Amino acid sequence: MESLSKTAKIFIAITTISAAIMELIDTSIVNVALNQMAGNLGASIEDIAWVITSYAIANVIIIPMTGFLAAYFGRLRYYMASIAIFTIASILCGTSTSLWEIVLWRFVQGLGGGALLSTSQAILFETFTGKQRGMAAALFGMGVVLGPTLGPTVGGIIIDSYSWPLIFFINLPFGIAASILAYRFIPKRHDEHVKPSIDWSGIFLLTIGIAALQYVLERGEAEDWYDSKLIIGLTIIAVIGLVTFVWWELQQKEPVVNLHILKDWNLSITTMLTFIVGFILFTSVFVFPLMLQRVLGYTAYETGITLLPASVLSLVFMPFIGRLLQKGTSPQIFVIVGFITLMGFGILMSRADQNVTSSFFALPLMIRGAGLACLFVPLNAMAVAGLHPKDIPQGVALNNMMRQLGGSFGIAIINNYIAHRVAIHRVDLISNIYAGNPQFNERYSQIYQGLQSKLPVAANLQHQTYQVIELTVMKQAFLLSYLDAFLYSTLFILFAFPLIFLTRRARIKSKSMLLAAEEV
């Protein structure tokens, strides 16, 4: 293997982690800009959501194919092309003047970005081998946690101070820097390859199956789920497409996604655990900002700042965990601690109320940050522990796809659960609104008198008072539903514990993970 200097390895780590963070920031940075974008582009809030949906669909289509595409085009060429596609598409998103124009370029941006995530991780793992791989997993895990958290913060600063195109233009200097560093420091051996044949049928089946599934998960709530013929039709397409895809790929000598590597017991179990981690990570990032902004009146910037300290804690923890893995500590121990810690986060968050201040969230968010650190590093390392070097890119891609799908399933399930709980809590709350309830009468009088001092005499004060009460009821119903969602999500963690113990045999493998041969 070509020897790399310590300086070259540092620059490779900076390049790959920065590219991954750039891609992950773009999965959430747009969320805080939707209102401004809708106004500027003359679109409804429902239609502007396609800006998020198109990116997510492209991401989840391309991620499992990155191993094949890197082998076909050459790792370095494909990586640099992905950076270029992502960067150019970012500029075209920022210059878009219509809804469907930006949706198109967001899809293209997602194709480039999805490739960055898995290819960055594969290059990093091939650069840092042997005992260094645990630290490489820690470094990459830092980027995976930091990216989605930084998105709302950076987006909030930009939207508060500038305009929405800057959330795309900001990628330009980072894309140029990443391209230069990749060309300069990533070894050309990543382009030494024998081109596999193109599995067109596999690509087609994967594309229609994953695209249909992702659409159902992203848009199901807006389309009233299975009251919609479109959602029913796409669900059927997703099931048929993905089942046929699995069958087809298992028959091919050169498949677009090598599912045979799932025979590795560690990888199979780890992908399931990573699915659960994606579920928890993305649902918490989804629910927490909604609660702060809809109920507690936080701005996007304030929400991001509230999330930031916990992310910093994750950054501190991950290298420490990486060093312990290097010394032979079993990764299963960290995974168990991580899931238990995330359950604690959900339980603490479920105890919030309308009167809490930002200091209330400090402890649960710190616990969340520590829990994610305990999960990302060991799981990233365990995923590739027993794989032959040539299979690492495919293993990384499958693991990343499962995290993305876990997030998509999580948001879809939690969104539907919140809508259901809001209706239940609203009914419970309005059952207390009647003339004979002294607490209601007192509250009604306070609101009525407050409006009377502010509104003209001709105003329908009774109607206005009941409108204020209705808004108060809905606000409380949403708060209770968000708190329920935090508690509900912890139930899914229970599915993880039996899987962790199924990896007991991986203790020996986990040591070999850190003592892997230098043949990469």
C-alpha cells in the first residue's frame, strides 16, 4: 500500500469530513427558509416542501449505488465529480426563479450530496487503517452529528440577516476548497479499478423502489396517507420494486448493490441498529425545533443555538471513545450505554411545560449528545469490521442508507403520531371549557378584559375571546403531543437491545476491526 504522510492523512480527514458536513447541513438548512422561499417564488407552503422532498429522494437513491459508481468511474474521479455536481447544483438552486426549477436542482444536488457521504467515509476508513480506524470512525461520527445540528443554526443566521439564496451560495467556497484538497491529497490509487458491467435492471429497480418509498414517507402525511390513491399506488410500486430488486441483485455476478456482503453477521445487525439510530436522530432534530418555535416562540437562530452545546459535547466525546476502541474496549458496551442514554433524553424531554426556559433543555440535550457519541463511533466501526477491503464502500453505503431510511421512517411515523395526539389532546382540553368551570370563567374574564382595553368598542369581543382561547388550546395540545412524541420514540429503542446482544460474537471482530491488515 502507498505510504501516506501524517500531513496527508490530516488533510484527507479534513477534506472528507468537511464534504460530509457540507452535505448533511444541506439536509436541514433549507427547513428554516421555507417561508421566505415560498413568498419569493410564489409557491404555497405545501408545494415548497418539494424542495426538501426532492433532495431526500435523490439522496436515498444514490447512497446505496455509491460503491458501484466509485468502482466504475474510479473512487477519486467519482468523489471529485460528486463535489462538483453538488457545488454547481447549489449555485443553480440559489439562482432559481421558480418552484420547479429549484426542485430540479435540489434533486441534482441530492445526487451529488448522497455520494459525498458514503464515499467520504469509505476514503477515510481506507486512509486510517489498523488501530487508527476507531479514531477515523470517531472523526466521521463528529461530522454526522454536527451536520444536521448546524443546519438550522446556520440557516437561521442567514435568514435573519440576509436572504434564502445565500444558504446555497455558501457551499461554493467549501466545494472549491474540497475539490482542491481532494485532488492534492487523496491518493490516485483510488482510481485504480477494473470497470464492472452496468447492472441497468438493478439500477432501475432500486430507483423506482426507493424513490416511491421515500415519496410515501416524505409526503404521506400531506396526502392523507392511504386515503390517497397516489400513496396507495406508490406503496405498491415500492414493495414490488424493492422485493424484485433484492431478488435480482442476489442473482447477479456484478450487482449494482452487493447484497451478498450482508452475510457478514456484524454488518447485518449493525445496519438494523443504525436504522434505529437514524430514527432517533432525525425525529429528535425534527420534533425539538417544532416545539421550540411553534409553542415556546423561539426563532430559528435561537433554536439552533440551543442545540449547539450538545453537539459540541458529542465532538468532545467521540475522539475519547475512539481512543478507548483502539485500546480494545468492546464496542457493544458503548452501544448499550448510548441507547440507555437516549432513553433518558426522551424521558426528561417529556417532562417539559410551557413555562420552561432554555436552561431546562441543557441537561437532556447534553445527555442526547453523549448518547449519540456512544453510538456513532462503535456502529460505524462495527459495520466494516469483518469486511474485506474491497467491500468496505458497499458496507458503508448500505449502513448510511439505513440511517437515512431510519430517519425518513421516523419522521413519517412521528409526524402521523403527533397529528393523532393533537386531536386527542384538543378534545380532552376543550372538555374543560364550559360555563360552570370556575377556572375557565376566570381565564375567560382575563382575556375579555384584556381585549376590551385594546380593541374598539364595535369589536365582537366575545368572538375574539373565544378565538384566543382556541389558539391557547391548540398551542397546549401541540405541546402535549410533542412531549408524547419524545416518550413514544424511546419505545423504539427497546427493539435495539436484543440486536445488541446478537453481536456478542463481534467482540473478537471488533478487536480485529482495530487491528485490521494494512492491505487496503
